[in-house]
Amino acid sequence: MTGTEKKTGVPISWFPVPDESELPESLQGLFAKARENLGFVPNVFRAYSFRPERLSAWFSHFKILHEPTENLSVAEREMVAVAVSMENGCLYCLVAHGAALREALGDPILADRITLDYRRAGLDERRTAILDLAVKVTNEPLECSPEDIEKLKGFGLTLEEVWDVIEIASMYNFTNRMSLACGKIPNEEYHALAR
Amino acid sequence: MTGTEKKTGVPISWFPVPDESELPESLQGLFAKARENLGFVPNVFRAYSFRPERLSAWFSHFKILHEPTENLSVAEREMVAVAVSMENGCLYCLVAHGAALREALGDPILADRITLDYRRAGLDERRTAILDLAVKVTNEPLECSPEDIEKLKGFGLTLEEVWDVIEIASMYNFTNRMSLACGKIPNEEYHALAR
Amino acid sequence: MTGTEKKTGVPISWFPVPDESELPESLQGLFAKARENLGFVPNVFRAYSFRPERLSAWFSHFKILHEPTENLSVAEREMVAVAVSMENGCLYCLVAHGAALREALGDPILADRITLDYRRAGLDERRTAILDLAVKVTNEPLECSPEDIEKLKGFGLTLEEVWDVIEIASMYNFTNRMSLACGKIPNEEYHALAR
Amino acid sequence: MTGTEKKTGVPISWFPVPDESELPESLQGLFAKARENLGFVPNVFRAYSFRPERLSAWFSHFKILHEPTENLSVAEREMVAVAVSMENGCLYCLVAHGAALREALGDPILADRITLDYRRAGLDERRTAILDLAVKVTNEPLECSPEDIEKLKGFGLTLEEVWDVIEIASMYNFTNRMSLACGKIPNEEYHALAR
Amino acid sequence: MTGTEKKTGVPISWFPVPDESELPESLQGLFAKARENLGFVPNVFRAYSFRPERLSAWFSHFKILHEPTENLSVAEREMVAVAVSMENGCLYCLVAHGAALREALGDPILADRITLDYRRAGLDERRTAILDLAVKVTNEPLECSPEDIEKLKGFGLTLEEVWDVIEIASMYNFTNRMSLACGKIPNEEYHALAR
Amino acid sequence: MTGTEKKTGVPISWFPVPDESELPESLQGLFAKARENLGFVPNVFRAYSFRPERLSAWFSHFKILHEPTENLSVAEREMVAVAVSMENGCLYCLVAHGAALREALGDPILADRITLDYRRAGLDERRTAILDLAVKVTNEPLECSPEDIEKLKGFGLTLEEVWDVIEIASMYNFTNRMSLACGKIPNEEYHALAR
């Protein structure tokens, strides 16, 4: 039952999904916290808990990439997430981070537009340049060059923040593939969130 | 000086490279251990130490993916690494993990062949199927399906090991992009290693 | 004012948008009917009315493709629309026909899943085969063959309905390109529709 | 017999081709007019007449796109047709509109060159820019931007004519896919026409 | 004058074209022979004569690939030439070898169809399999395998003839690139040849 | 035995490999010379000798492309070879010409870097521009234009040397496909050469 969506009855992963009670305490804590903050446990946690040690290790890395800095906000980090996920066509991340972007922006229409096509979403040059680099890292990483770094610095990002754009984009190239190849299905709750 | 190769004088990253002495103790320990085992500190550590917290988090995840299991050896995990890196054309990972594969196999010719074209390296059906999935996860993750999982199970891998193939392949889609977009250059020492 | 979205102030087209009152009577009738049925005039009508004769001609063709038949329902025709639009990354059609699919299915979660990745939406073999052909017509039309037609007939579609799958898929390859290259932006109202 | 070429005996469509006498009067008129002007009925009409209502609707839209204007001649509209059809590799449209371009230009050599590679056909900057946009609309519509519109305006096209370039290019992305996926074969007569 | 087409005045190469009288005797002989057989000197000879030694060396290799054998006729070798050239979009080779195929088949309609889309030209399984391999060698040579060789042997080709399919396909990947990157333009005479 | 590698026992070709003693004298001479210079007969010779006349004709053309000129050295011609071979993923040429580049440069590290990613190998603008054109000829020959020729002239190459870049790049598009589609495997000796 753990591994199946309530309403639709669709399995949330092509791999077995362990019962929450069998998981290490630290993960039970993570799940509890998610339930508190979000109202439910993201399916990516439940699906990834087939390999509990991996989930812990990955999430420790993943979560710090979304911490905001002066010139790269929570919303802008989610924009990188959805722009990359749209290039890869990742159902899970488009739904879950589409919802997160709606929440972060407080503007569901703008968030949906960025998720589906940031180029036509009316973004300013700075945000467009950030997402252009995320897409370049995704689709033609061989073509990346020091000029790409300079370009974002020209829009006021620190070197650390340019690195973040690259690292977040690279991370979603990891999570998109994990979700697609493991058949992870996003929680039903995401679809109505922050609308 | 930290960030430049000794002989070639080429910078090892397009981002600043901090001096080892400025790094947190845990990373200094990691570097020392690498120096002990390998004879040098991999440039990926030095380049990534521009963001020390990130290096720690990433490496904690990364390293456990290379732990061998009964049906997926150290060498086979390196094969996934190089097959993905060849698809993405990642200089750093082809050189560093090409060397690791030579070491793991104790056969530099076979290792080089697998690194450059696993399809013509004379591998058996089982290893070919493993690398075919790694490449599918890399190039057409949308096309992945439960049948891919079944196929590898048919070659004797446990479900956990099939997951590993997917997770390692996804991980190198992360590290390849990080290396390519940050301009990370592999240590000169790798080229002659295990020949 | 006609050519700009109310809330976001974003222009709905990169071409001029005429005032509704200047349009031929037949188009004013079309707009009135849309306002009655939908509550608003779709931006594709307003943007396309820069060339009123063209809008009339195109819409006369377009609308008959969405008429349901015994084995190809209104919802299934919308599924073809969104599957093609996702391949092409068309913001306008993903938003507008994503909404239409939610309405047609009465199931916003299933509709969103199909819109973003029909392969992981839990569809049966018949619907998957229909959408596979739509995607083949979109991405590799040269590879289409009589076997594709036979395959859909094997799932109970009439020859006329197989033709419809092809014609709808081809049509969205027209409308996607029109929307993308003319910079058409979907109405804000679509985002909350049928949720 | 209706649906098979005279000399080669090749079927002109993978779908059934109705006898002309069974078609609605308006289509019989269309066929008669084609026979009068061209000497034969284009196979696209005969193949499309499997769905008579569709043929009427499509052709009403299609034909107005080829009406010349001051800065976009009959020949230039055919150039857009063949440039798009070459990108998609559409046998039917390359043969039929290759012939139409020979006729429109009165220069079979130039017409053939444009059909096969407009980039090396010796065209001036204006025509090259028109065909570059047609190809961009075909192959990377997501990358289209307001600058593309400005560029063609800079070569003297009106906004309506820039729209036409986009709409004709989009239309051939429709007809190419219909022809390829329905297996439409061009009339034998086209090959020798206007040579 | 040597390097410019008579009627159209278009240069036949982006590189200088030497006067025939300056060429080595052996090439003057080659040109004379072509003039005798074909009525004109192919522009590929004139353009390539910028590097006379290269022209001699290349042509010595090229010409033997078109010598017919029992199960791979002159026409079938030209089919490989045009199928590859269509994949690469090579104006020169499509025009010149399209004419050669018309001549070899004595059937301009069938020849044109094969040139533009061999898949819909009504070819039998054997010829289709030959051209499928030529296209695979062109577009995805990494995916070639011993099974491809076995497949053509199953259609009655000797191992030498299978090799020929591969070598001719590879050769046109050479000549297509030479023609495209040197701006070689086919002789005006080809267009009307063998119609 | 002729057609199998000593240590690994892997066949060097998917086609039969004749015994050296059966070959025409001129080829026996070529083999003897290779053995003298290199210490072994390259497998490409042995594999290609299945068609002795072809081997002679091809090699007569191939070898003159590697003759150095004032502004395009032996090493730079090998750089074109490996850059193209990396785009095509050709095991044979990457191993054999990777070794030749190590030898020509006398710098195994730089040679390996250029072989795997010339963009990050620290090359100067002139060499980068040469390899950029080689890759353009390989991947998007249709986009080549007279400007590409001018660009290399601006770096001091003669027109003949620009032609050479194009002809060598085109040649490796031939040899890469021959090696990949015939299953040619590089000699074991290459891997340790010039390290």
C-alpha cells in the first residue's frame, strides 16, 4: 500500500517501496518533517527509500542546493529545476518543482509559464540568462566555456552563485534520470498545490 | 599554484581553487587519504573545494555508489562510469575513470577499449546489457521502462544492483556536467596510471 | 488593450492584435460564442485575427478534427494534442489543451500526467499506441509505415480514426509552430480551469 | 484503379482511395479544375479524398497561403514549401512543389538547386533570410523570437508577409507529415514538368 | 571562366579552380574522357583539380567502388550514393548521382523517388535492406553490428558485396562533406540528363 | 590466426582476414614497411586486405593527407583525425591516431587531452579554429560556408591548407565509418605506444 497512490492506484515506483516503519529512524524523521511542512511525504522519498542509505546521502547534497543567496532566490533555484526538467521531459520533477515554483513565486500563472517555456514567460534578461545556462549545461555541456561564467557575473551573480546554477542544473540531470528510469510518479497532492 | 597543473601549467578549473590549508579539517583528511592511496589529490577534489560543503555532501553520496556487490563489481561500476562519460564526452571522467578501470581490470587494453567503445570491446551479453542501460539512461531516459529492469534481472542482477546501474549512470550525468561546465581538468598523473 | 493579458500585462502575440470590433462579423460571432462557452476568448483567436481570413480558414479545418467518434473520444483527441505539444515544447497548446484534457477527462491529475509524460501516466496499451504514433508522426515521420496503421487497427480503431490520429498530430505540428514562432501566449484563465 | 499510378503501378496512399464519382460535387469540381490547369489530378487530392470533408477544409486554408503579395511572390512561397520539405525529407512535396517552383521561376536549374539546398543555390540575402526562418520554424521553433520578425522586416517584408513565411512553413510541417505518414506518392507527371 | 557555370554564372567552388591547361597530363586525359562519355567535365573534377594529386588519388579509389558485381548492380551502387547523399543533404551528389541513377535505371520517375525517399519508392525488401544499411552507416555507425552483415547475406549478397555497401556509403560520407564544405556546385547539364 | 589479436584473442574484423602470404606483392611490401617502422602491421591494413585492391587505392589517397606543410604540421593533421574520430566515437581511430598524436607531439598528456576533448586541452585560438572546422565538417557540413575558409586563412593557413583540414576531416568520416561498420579493432600495441 505504501507504494501506491491513494486515488489513482498507480504504483509510485517500478522498484519495491518499503513500509515507512521499516526505515532507519533518521528517514522516519525526514518523512515526519515532510508530512508536517507539506502535508504529505513526497513520493521521491518513498521510492528512494528502497535504498535508504542512498536517499540520506543524496538528500543531504540536494537540499543545500536550494538554500537561497542574495542574488539567487528560492524561486530562481526552482526555475533552474523546472527548466532542466522540461528539457528532459521529467514528469516527477515538472509536477513537484512546478508546484514548488508556484509556491515560491506566489504566482501560479507565471510559474506554469516558466515551467513549460521560460523563453516565452516574460522573464527579464538576468533570469533568462540564468536559465539559458541551465539548459546549455543540460543539452550541450561540451560547449560550455568560461564566457558563460562571465556572462552571469555580468548580471550580478557572485562566482558562488554561478557555480550554483551549474550545480543545480547538473543535479536535476541526476534526479530527472533517476525519476524517469525508476518510474517515480509524483504525489497527487502536488497538482492542486499553490494554485 | 594549487589550481594549476605542475607540468602543463593548465588551470584545473574555471573557478578559483582555494589553498588546501584553508579547507575544513574533514576535507584536509580526505585529501591526505587520497594522497596516501593514489599518490596525489584528484583535481576534482581541489576544483570542487571552491564549495567545501558541497564537495563533502557530493562525495558522501558518490563514494557509496562504487562499493562492489556480488553481481556488480568495482570494475563493472567503473564501466558504467566510462560508458556514460563517453556519451557525454567528458574529458575529466574519461581520463580519471579510464585509469580506475585499467586498475580495476588489471588489463589496460580491455579497459581502454571499454572506455572508448564498450560495444566493440568484446564484452559478454551481461556486461553489454548493463552498459546499454547506462547509455539509455543517459541519452533517452524518457524511453526507460520496467522491461529494462527485467532485462538486467534476467542476467542475474538483484533489484538493488539494477538500481545501482541507474543511479551510477545518473550520477555521472551529474559529474560529467559539473566537470564540463566548470572546466575541470584531470591530473596529469592519471594518464600513465595502471598501464 | 486587446493584445495584452489583464493581470500579467504580457502581450499575447509578437504581431499586432486588432480590436475585436474591427473584425469581420463571422469572427465576432466566433469570439462571442467562445465567450459564452468558455467565459473568455482564447488568445489564439485574438492573435490569429491579425490575419482574419486565415483564422477563419484554419479554424474551419481545426475544429472538425476534435469531433469525437466511436473509438476516438474527445479526450483521446486532446491526448494527441498534448502529446505532440510536449514533444515540441509548445507553451500555448500545453496550457490550453492541458486544460481541455482536464475538462474532457474530469480528472485533473491524470490529465496533467498525460500532458507531461503519457508514457508514465498509467494509460492502457491502446491509448499508449495511439500516442506513440502521434509522437512518431511528430519526431520521425520518415519512419512511418503501413505497419503503424495496422497496429492501431489492431486496437479497434477504424481506418478513418487512424487517419484522424495522423491528421490531429500533423495539425498540432502546425499550431505548435504558429504559436511558438508568433509568440502566442495562453490566456491566464486556462491555468485554473477544470482543476 | 483510382488509387494506383498508371505506369509504375504503385499505390498512391496507404489508405483507401475512393473513386472520383463518389465524391461530393465540390470536390469533383476541384478535381476537374486541376485537370484543366495542370493536366491531371494531384495525388494529394485523391489520397486526401478518403476524408472528403477534411480535404475541402484543408485545401481552403492551404490555397490562400500561396497567393502572392508585393514582397513575397508565388515563387518565393514555393521556396518556403521546398525548403521545409527538404528538412523533413518529404517525397511528395519535394516532387510536387519542386515542379511548381520550376514553373514559377521558369528556371529548372535554379529551382532544383533551391529545392535540394537553398544555402548553395546562389540566392540573395533577402531570400536566404526568408528560407532561414522557414527552416528555424521547422527545426527549432522554440528558438524563434521577435528578432526573427525584425530581421525579415529589415529586408522589406511587411508584417503580414513575415507572418506568411511562418504560416507557410508551419503548413508544410502539416502537409509533410500527412504525406509521409499516409504514404502519399506524387503523380508521375510532376517529374518532367517545367523542365 | 573555368570555375564558373555558363548559364547561371555561379562559381562552381569556394576555392580557386585552375585552368584545365595547367593540369597534369593524366588529369587532362581524365577530363577529355569525361567530355567524350558525358558531354562535359563534371564540376567535381574541376573543383577538385585545385589539388591535382588529391583528385587523382581520390578518383582512383572512388571509381572502383562503382564497378558492378553479380548481386550489386551499377544502379544499386548509385542507390547507395543517393540514399547517403539525401541523409547528408548534399546538393552536388543528389544532382549528379540522381542523374546517374536515372541513367542506370532507365526510369527517371523511380530514380527520382529513390533519390528523395527510398523508403516510399516501392523497392523490394532486398534493396530496402541495402539502403537501410547505407543509412545506418551514415547516421549511426556506432550501432552497426555483425547482424547487419548477416542480414544482407540473407538477401543473397556475397561478403564482398556487403563490404561494398559499407565502403560506398562511407565514401559518400567523404564526398558529401567535401562537396558541402568546399561549396561544389553541380553542372547545369545534370538536371536534364536521362529524363 | 591472422585475423585475431594475440593477447586478447579478439577478432580484428567482422569480415574474413586473408593470410598475408596470399596478398599482392605491393601490399606485402606495405606490411613489411609498417613492421619495420612501427614494429607491427596496423590491423586496419590486415582487415582492409579482405579487399586488396581497395586497400591499395584508399591508402594511396589517405597517406598523402598526412604529409606536413608549413602551417599544418604532422601533429596538427593528427589532431584533425582524433577530433573527428571523437565526434564519431570510433574506437580504432581514437586508439591508433591517439597514439600517433602522442608520438607527433612528444607529449602524451596533451595528446590524450586533445583526443578526448580538444576544447579543454589548452590549445591556442589557431588550433582551436582548425579543429572547430573539422568538427563542423563532421557534424553539420550543410552549415559550412565561405566564411569558414576565411576564418582559417585569418590564422595564417594557405588556401591549400584550409582545403587539407576539410579533406582530412572528410577522410576520417570515411575511415571512422569503415572501422565501425566492419568491426575493425586496433592493435594491442597502440595502447602503450609513445607514453
